[in-house]
Amino acid sequence: MWRHRVERQNPASNRHSGPGRRNRRRGLAPLRHRGFRYLMSGQLASNIGDACYAVALPWYVLAEPGGTLLLGTTLVAYGLPRTALMAFGGLASDRWRPWTVMMVSDIVRTVAAAALAVAALLGPARAEFLVPVAVVLGAGEGLFLPGSFVIVPKLLPDKELQAGNALSYSGTQLSLLIGPVLGSVVVPWLGVGAAFAVDAVTFALSALSLAGIRSASTPAVPRRHTVAGKPTLRRLLLREPTLLVVLAITLAGSVGSGGLSEVAVPALAHGPLNTGAGGYGALLAALGAGALLGTVVAARLSRPRRPAVLCSAACLMQALMIGLAPYLGGAVTAGLALFGYGLCNALANIIMITALQRWAPPDLLGRVMGLLLLAGFGIFPISAAFGALLVDRLGPAPFFPVAGAILVAAVLGSMTQRRWRDLGRAPSHGPDGASET
């Protein structure tokens, strides 16, 4: 107690440790709220379970003759309904409370994953059972994802929103590190049925965490941007070109990201860099580590005065890193470039999502996020096909600057729009960075 009094009376004595300490407190402040803690724990568990499923599914399917074709069919059966139902998931989150939609989705997926675990214990993979289960799991995720962005502003005060988004994003990145390791242990030792059972249990834990959120007290959330008349997504698109700019940047980034992760990076590791599977894994690890650090940076940032300008700068740095990656002289420098790419990508994503959460009308936030997710996920097959075609014709290295140039063009075009530059702009007064109305 005496030490605290001395520090208040002599601020200079704490000059060096104060800002860092405040940044740490800012980054972890959302965890003070019980509802957000429930959300973080449930989503961390669920994402770890998904990673176990991702390890177990190919092992289960490829053990049978014709497994490659069945695996491809199963992945399509999962991906198509996931993408198709994102827009409806956003609409459902707007019409009903997001945790209700998310909880129903988790309960349905718990049953589907448990049924898959039982089927794996009883016999080999069969299309007549595996494909319908994949459809249910994909549809459940499509319904779930928009609500996961809508719920955060309902659990946190405005000044802690960016840190909350960063913590959620970091939980996803952490699960991508933990989940595959857990899956690689469970599948060989206990079998694929056990890995699917782990996935089912984590869905159930997520549903329980959402039930806890409903009973937790939530902070009052101020009403933000409004649109005259009945709020509809069509009206918002017609009257607010800012949303079209956001979609254009998202599409431009997604054109490169799908082909990058699925085609260009493995081809670069296998060909010009000649690193082998271990080197490829190291490149992916560098990308993931950069993304994780990006979430830490975003969590500790105070609210930027011009979020869209900062997001644009991060996107331009991201484009530069990816454009230079294959031309820096070797695997280590390429890994450093991918690390920077991951950092800037995570930072830009968190800043943009936070700005949209503050800007969008609350009654339309689910539909806005559903549209944004649709732009990101929906173009993934096109991006992968584009990457495969370009790499096949020109080799892996040219894909990187092409992907960077597409993103640069979209960002520079967006910067000509004043409404984009002013998106989420903080007022010049007020210590808590309250949103403009």
C-alpha cells in the first residue's frame, strides 16, 4: 500500500515501467469480464477440437481404397455449406441473440461429431455416412462464425473491443499450434474415433460456455452508426460505399492468401528453396508465429485515431513482405518475410474488424460480418485454382509479387476514398476513445 502511494506522488519514479505496464493491462483488460472469459475458453477448446478433427479425418479416410476421392468429396461437402450459410448465419445472429445461434450450432455439431466417433469405432469410412456428417459440420460452422464476431461487442465496453478481438484471434492461432500436436498424439495411440470424440467434447464445452455467457452480466453497449429507415443490408450497401471498399480489400487479400498457403509456399519450399518437408513446416511456423505476435501488438495498441489508415499501412507492409519473400536469398530470409506477413496480416484484420464492429448498425452487424466472411471464404477455391495455374505456368516465385500487387492496388484505390480513411475515426476528445455517432 505504501509503495502505491509513493508511486502516485512521484510519477517520474515509474516513468520507464509505466507505459509497458499500462499496455499489458490494456491487452488483458477484456479478461476481467466473465462473459468474455467464457467465450475465450469455449472457443479455445472448440478450435483445438477442430484441429484434432483435421488430423484424424485424412487418416481415417485414406486408410481405405479410393480414399483420396472420398476425402476430396468430404472436404467439398464440408466447405460448400459452410460458405453458403455464412450470410444466413449473420442474418440469424441479427434476428436472434448471437449466443443462441452459436449454441444451437455447437449442440448440433456435438451430436454430429459424436456420431462420427462412433462410426469410426465401428468400421471403415463410408461415403453414405461421412458426407452427410461433413455437410452438418460445415453448415454448423457457417452459422456459427458470424455470431462469433457479433457477440464480442456485446460482451465488452467499447474501449476494450480491439484488445478483445486480438485475444480471440490469438486463441485461434494458439489452437492451431496445440490442436495438431494433440491430434498427432491421440490418433496413433487411441485411434481416429478418439480424436473425433475429442472434437465432440470440445463442441459441448463451447456450448456450455455460451450458456454461461447468457447468465453473465454484460456491459452497456452504446448504439453506434445508424442508417435512416428500416435497417437492411441492401440499404447499407447502397448508402455506404465504405462497406464496398472493405469488401474489395478483403477480396484482394483473399485472392493471394488461398493460393499462397495451399500452393505457392509448399511449391517454393519443394522447388527453389529445396527445404524438404521440415523446411516447409518451418515456413508455416514462421507465418503462424508472426500472426500470433500481431495479435499481441494489436491487443496492446491504444485505439488509433484513424484505424482505416493504420489498417491500410499494415496491408501495404503485408504486400511488401509477401512480394519479397522468394527473392531474399534463402529459406531463413523467406521465413522472416513470412513472419512479417503474418504479423501485418493479423494486425490489419483485427483493426478492420474492430472498426467495422464500431461502425456498423448493431441490427446489421451479423449480416455485415457474414458478408465479409463470405468474401473471404467464398473466394478461397478461386484463389487456390489461380495459384495452381500461375505456379504451374511460371513457377512459385512470381506468384508472391502478383499476390502482393493485387493487394497494393486495392489498398491504394481505397485510400482515395475519404469515407474509408475516416472509418472508425476516433474523436479528438474523450479519454476512452468513444465511437463517433
